[in-house]
Amino acid sequence: MGPVSTDTPDNIHATATTQFLAPVRSRGGEKLVRARGLSHWFGEGELAKQVLFNIDLDIYAGETVILTGPSGSGKTTLLTLIGGLRTVQHGSLRLFGQELRGMARQELVRIRRQIGFIFQAHNLFASLTARENVRMALELDAMPRAEMDRRADTILRRLGLGHRLDYRPDALSGGQRQRVAIARALVREPRLILADEPTAALDGASGREVVTLFQELTREKGCTVIMVTHDNRVLDIADRLVTLVDGRIATNVITQESSVICDFLRHCPIFQHMTPAMLAEVAEKMFVEEFPENALIIRYGEEGDKFYLVREGSVEVLVQGRDDPQTNVVLGPGSFFGETALLTGAPRNATVRAREPVVLYSLGKPEFQQALEGSLPFKEELLRAIVARR
Ligand code: CMP
């Protein structure tokens, strides 16, 4: 089967995004990449082989996202689609707010110029020195030669190559060559850096060093980074880890989020009595969920599966009272809901709706029960809440 040419409608995703989302620090920031229902095939007709299946992915400005997964899982295909180096066949892929699908070639070239590419085979020009290789990236801009040299030298020095400015690639080590490639990708201060296995050819120590320098520089300049790697030694630089398996997103995890959640929990009355170790354990099991205005988060009468804590925004609880058919209770940041059904096993006793766009932390039923068992004060606080809410 070949590619089908219908777009995935956006409204499928409108109710809730129930995966881990962007880190809190960058949420509200610009969405640089937005993929919806993105699929991709290699080959044509009968022989077409699907390599990406219905990918939904958002990447926010300032994030460092690592794309990982077994070889052949579609990571590089996804990276090259995002970079405008392949034609989008099916679904939607927006970069810098513009749809890449069906985009004219000239426009694609313009978009690509806002991206810094770093590839494993770093494509340095063998006949040019480190400085000249980096300067190449600036030659598209109308800039005086002295200024180009100054910028090239500054970034090479920053990457520890001040003593190698006039060396050609064959006189540099693998790690040094990769640092030249990084300097070349960063010197124009692009909004987005796409890196494909930048450490694959390097030994452990230089791989780590290259990535650490890379991370420092991209953070300084506020660049967004998408890096394909299966080098376990560098995964910790990611704000978010996206794992692809057989062309599908298997996990999309915010690696820095649990410490943010932990901080938040510490300030919530019901979690205050937990030990720091217990809090950290709970935080790790929480998901971030975003709901648009008016979304129904909990429906009256349904079975309870999750406990929620309001992180940002507010929700209203539509209580079906005996005397008054509906009473509205508004819950804001730090408040929780959805505990009753989990504690009593009864169906949801109210409907809960987003009054505005909300960010919630959710805890699945088994994890909620584990937290109850681990902390008596937590259970007591929750039971007290039920009594108070009657
Ligand atoms: P649960 O029954 O699991 O799902 C609906 C939730 O609404 C319920 O848990 C409570 O968390 C919340 N809720 C119900 N009644 C009230 C109320 N009077 N005040 C605040 N929250 C309520």
C-alpha cells in the first residue's frame, strides 16, 4: 500500500494530550515542531514499506529532545523530515509555524537555512582549515570577512579548538572534527539544531566531552535541539526522551519533569506530610496532562482510573446534589480531585470540566493506591477532604 493523502484532523487531539508534555519551564513557549498523524513510506506501490506510523509530536522552543530507539526504528527518517530534507507524504508537519507538506522547494531552502545540521559523517571540507570550514556556514550571509573570521574563531575557541584554528580535518582527532562540525552548525545561531548520531564515531570520553560542550552552547544561545542517538552515555542531557520502536512513538518522557513535579507537590497541603523519598517516588509516576477550555476531564458515573492535581489554570466540579441539581465548585492550582472514586470504589460522584486551558498532574489508580499504602497522613488528608466536601 502506498501513502494515502488525507490529513489527520486536528480535532482528534483536541480533548487531551495524555502523554508527557514539554517541561514546565518551556511550556507556553513557542512550538517549533508539530507533527500530527505523520506517516512515511520508502519505495512505491506494492513494494512500499511503511517506516513511520501516525506520529504525533510537539517540540517547544528551548528544549533538548533526544530521539532514540533501535536501528531501523525510523529516527533518522523523522529527523530528516523535520529538517525539510525529505518530502512529507502523509499527515501534517509544521516547522516554525509553517506546514512543510506541499511546501515549494524555494521555501524549503529558506526554512532549512534556519536549521543547523550535524551529521555523523560530519562532511567537513578536507581542503579547508577548521576556521574556513566554520566560515563556510556564514558565507551565505552578507557579512564582512573579518566579522566572519571573528565569529568562527570565537565559537571554535569556545569549543576548545583555539589552538587548531588553522588545522585541516585530517590533522584533527575524531572528537576535534566533530567539534568543528558543531561549531559550523552553531555559528549562525540557528533556531533549531538537528544532530544525527553526533557521538557515534567517538570514544566514550570524547563523545561525552563533545556533547557536554554542545549542551552548554545550545543552552547559552537558547537553541532547540533534536538529537538522534542510541548512545546511552549522553541521554542525560535531554529535557525529553522520545523513543521510537518500529516507526511508532513508544515513549515520550520528560526527563526533568519529575523534579519540577516534586517541587510542586512539596507545596501542596495533601502531600506535605510525605517524606522526600516518598514524594520523589510519587512524582516519578505522575503524568502531565493538558486540557483545553471546556474539556471534560472526569464524567459523572464513570469508573475512577486517575487522581488529579491542578498545576495551572482551574477546573469546575459539577456536583449533582440531591437538592440542587448542579453545584459548581472551582478548583485552582494545588487543588486535587478524582480521589473519591479511587478511595471508595464508587463511580465518579461529579463531572469535572476545564474552565480554561489547564495543566494537570495525574496519577494512575495503582500508583495512587501505592502512595496511600506508603503514607498514612496522605490517606488521612484525602479522607478528610471527602468528609469536608459532603
Ligand atoms: P471522584 O468521585 O473520583 O470524581 C469526581 C470528583 O469531583 C470527586 O472525586 C472529587 O474529587 C470532586 N468533588 C466532588 N464533589 C466535590 C465538592 N463538593 N467539592 C470539591 N470537589 C468535589
